[in-house]
Amino acid sequence: MKNKVVFGSILILVIAVIGFFIYFKLPPSHLLGKDAILTRTAIGGVNTNHGSIILPFEIPGRTKEMTGLWINVAFDFNHDGEFKDYDVNGETQPEWAIINFIPQVIDGEANSLPLKIVDDSIDTQKIINATAVFSNHKIEAGAWPKNFSKGDIIENFTINEITTASIDGTLELDPELLTGSPISNSKLAFSLPHESDIDSAGNERPYNFHIQVPGVPDIDQDYNECGPTAVANSFRYLADRYNFEDLLPPENEQLIDELKGDLQFEDGVRDENILAGKQTFVERRGLPLEVHQVGDINDPDIVFKIYEELKKGQMVEATLQFFDVLPDGTEKRAGGHVVTVIGASGTGSDRLLTFSDPGDAKPSPSRDIFQMRQNEVQNFWSGKKTIISLVVAQSPIPSVLDYTWVDPSSQIEMIAGEVIRTGIDLSQGTSKFNFFNVTMDDPGDHLVGDAFTARAVVTKLDDREDWVFYTNADGEDAIYRHKVGEWWSLTGNWKASGNISPAELNDRPPRTSTNQRRYAIDIEFTCEKPGPAWIALDVLISWDEITVPENSDIPPEVNGWQREHLLPADRVKIATPPFRCRTNNSGRAADDGSGLDIRSADESGMNCPGAKLLSPALGGTEIEVWKVAPSNLCFRREQFIGKTPADACDEVHYHTQLLSLGGGAVLNDSQPCGATKESQIIKKGFIWVDPDSLEN
């Protein structure tokens, strides 16, 4: 009996110890997932010295980022069993290639870290052995350590995939007007200020600061479209986080082409047009955002200022400028680029930024992390100095953050005295090669049953020339210019939201040829059901011949991807500004003797995104809903079951799974606090909805 008691006590103690380890989540023994990828950047089919290692993270059971870590990575590139630099072709190939980076360790995501590759034989290797060390301290540079500190996480891994990331056809480095940041002057003497942890006002910066933004899209750019694509990443993320997706064009291509129109895209965008262009887009679409510049031009304290913006729930884009350093020490501008900034870190004097880079051409989405020296990005581009010149952010307006903002597209039923909104604006999209613009009128709001006309106008830009940069037979940089011929033709494919008919129309108009500068297309649609609405158009344009100002033949050196510019075809995808199909019960009094209850469908003022409101007079069904932060979404009351007092969670919470109205989000019961905490329920009330919307 005594032995049984002792055994039982030991068993209880073991269970308690296991529970302690699980509850407090001690550091795991490994962080890396499978399939690390080594990439090398190429231009025109020629490899550069710039590469990167993509490291995936796999930490089961951890839903938050692991912070306070440094990462060092060494590679046995020459297979000599050591991590030691070696000489090849008169240059040094470093094997301790990643030195003291601050990683962003998130389960299921990957980091991309830059490294130098001068040994061309690396491209042909099938296996490369490597070691990553995660520690809570920096490792002194020099020789790769033979021993590491207690508590360091040491992971040996193998690289089985070596890829080439070609940027051909994506961005082209030119000092005047390319890749997103055109330059006006060709030479500039430039020096960076002395490093300091004190800002211009004398305020000391914290020793440690860190922020990362998970879930930001990583849309790949088309030719030189880094500016509108980086901005599109930000808008998509903010719309998803703050629930105004229905105010954006439904497809990424439509969003980017419309932003090209607002940013005045001409094979790139200018710094001075980014702020104004984003503000124009925000105002036309009624987005609950404010646009502003962050810091100063060439701000030496830009990393910390970006951190402060991201910490407030904002999104940030940075304009990068590239420089060739000349023998006399001056710096010749060599093009520019735009990226979405999704993380900022600092420890002591060390600074790092994390980008979502639309032009990196990597085989999979990743967080691109770079060390910073003031506003200079280290090792961003092979052989070029890179600085951050301009940073622009968009922040949610205060009413979004305190959950009082009402999405105008959710107000479907007209109220007494309200006048139907008429169209007052238009959206403009720019074609891939900037030969054409397409505008779509704002249809205005319409009552269910109304027929209306959607109009698009395609405009040929007669003075627009495109150009191809190439190397001629004498090895010199050269430009070949061309433009659209006199006659051109077009057709269009239309799509509409589910409450509009027809939902799809192809070849409208049928392929039509014209030599006019403008061509208008009018299509009739009908509002069939109440709700937010949109109409989109994909315009396919072609022409018979290319006009060459110099009246010369295409040089034979213009080949490969560059010939794509010379194909007689272009394209624009564009969507109308958001509008609504509405119901009108505003003319009836609350007590008109009919015996019908005609109260508002949202008398409690819940403003539930995704709810299909329908007044009781039209057959609506009353339901009780609770609104939950931070999503600002509504959930039916009967889903809130399993109410549990504070335990592993710090307050009362609900162990259940929640499906929002409209099916826009699911809150899973997989955390200590279940699907939601009591403090996150910000409002309770009743609404009237279309009973058909409750079937699922």
C-alpha cells in the first residue's frame, strides 16, 4: 500500500512538472522548419553577387512571435567540413554569411536574409550543409565559434534547393524613371550622419524596441510597378484588419491599375506623387484612413519612427534610392524602388527593418530582413548603396480604432428624408506599358429593381512613348523608343458583384478597330438585391504596328524579356468606385395603421459588417448579436457557450467556435482564452436580417 502511495505521488509530481513546462512554454529545442532555400539574384541572365537564404519556421503550439533572439548562419559552400572564408576568382567568399541579425520567428512564416555569393560553383551544388545559431546575445564577429553559450539553440540543416531569382521584366535600374522612384539629377555627393541613439530633439531612444506585422500580403509586381504594388499590400492588409474590404476593388490587378492612375505611373512613380496619389484613392473610395509622411527626407532616425507607426496599427511604404559610388567619392543615382515595411527592430545601436518586397522574385513569400545604418539599407542590392529617402504611412481614423466607424456600404435601407446618392467621381486605371488610360464612372447608388448604365472610356495617350534599355553591339548603354500605331482595337470583359445582373459579359464591345483617341463603352446593369456593389472591366487592347520615332528597325541586341515591350498589345483592369443597391422604406411612418412593424433593421446601431439587413416590413428576421474586438465583427448570441471563469486565461472567456455574420471570419477555440474574452465583447443588441442569409 505504501509503495502505491509513493508511486501515485511520483506520478502526480511528473504530471505537475509536465503541466508546468506546457503552461509556461519553455524555449523549444528547434525553430527551423523544412526546405530552406538559397536564392541568387540575376539580371539579363547573368548572376549578381547578391543572394539570400529563406528560412522557414515551424514551432507547433506557439501562436505568437518569439522575440529577444539573434541569429547567425554559416554555410559550408566549399565542402571542406569547416565554416571558414575562402578565396575564389580574386574575391573572398564568406561562409559565416549571416552575422547577428534579429529574426522574426513566427510559426508557419519564413525570413529572407541577404548574403554575398561570389563563388559561381555554388549554383551547381546539390547539397549544402549549414548551421544556424539562435541566441539571446550577439556573437562576436571573426572566426566561427567552436563552442556556444548554454541556452543557445543550434540547428544543423541542409539546403537541397538553389534557385535563381531573376528580376528581368520586373524592375529595371535606370536613373531617370524606373521601378517606382524616378530620379531628376544624375550625381549627388552624399554622406550619412554620425550614428546616435538620440533623435534631433535630444530624446533618447529605448535600448530595445521591436514590432512585426503578421499577415501582410506579398503581391508580386509587374514591370516597374513596385510603387502601386507596395501600396496595394498596405491597403489589402488594412482593409482585412479593419473590415472595409468591400470598399476596395475585388481583384489585386484592378487595385494596382487604379493606383497606377492615382500615382501618375509612367514606368514608375515619382516621390512627390505618392502622398497625393494615395490620398486621392482614399478619398474616392471612402476609406477610413489618413495618409501622411513619416519623418523627414533622408531621415537618420527613420527606423525608430517606422517602429512607432507600425506600433499604432498603421502601414508603411518606403522609397529606396540606389547609388553607384564613383572613384572620386561622389554618388551617381542608379534608380529606385518601393517596398512595404512590415517590421522594425532595435537593440542598442543595431537597427533592422523587414520588408515585403514586391520585386524580389523569390520562389515563396518571406520576410526580407535587412540591417540598417541610419537610413542606409545594408546589402540590399549588389554593388549599390541603398538609402531610404521617403516614408509614407496610412493610419486608421480614430473612429475605426474605437469601433464607432460605420462602413457607408453597410447602410442599405434608406432613412426618412434621405436622397439617393448620385455618382460624382470616377476611377482611372493605367495600362501595363502606360499607352492607355481607362476611366469608369461612379454609377451612384440605385434602388433594387433599377436599371442603370455603367460607362467606361478608353483613352489612347498619343504623346506616350515607351522605351527599352539594352546594351548595343559596342557594349554601350542604349535606348530603343517606340509607341502605338495610328489604328488600334479593343474588346472588354465585364464582371459584377452578386447582387447585380448581368453578373458577367464577355466581348463587349466585340473586337472594334478605331483611329480615334477615345472610345466609350456603355453597358446596362440592374440592381437585383440590396447590398454593396461593384462593376469591373478587363480591357484588352491591340494594334497593328509599332511606330518608331527614329523610323529604325528593332536592334538585334533587344531580345528575350525585353521584346515583351514590343508586342503590339496592352491591358487595363479597372473597377467602379463602390456603390450600393438600396431599399426604400423611408416614406412610411412608424405607425401607419397597417399593423406592420416597420422599425429600422438596425435600431440598436450595431453596424455589423457582412450582415444582410432587411426590415421586418419586408420579411426580416430579428436576431441577437454581439460585436467582438478587435475584428469589429458581429456574431449570433447563441454561439457564445462554454462561459469559463479565469483559469489559464486571465479573465472570463468563452470556449466555443464563432462564425461571424456573412461568414467573414471564424474565431477558433484553440487558445487558453477560447474564441474570445468577456472584455472583447464591445456591444450587444438586436438586428433584423434577411432570413436567407441565416441558412448557412
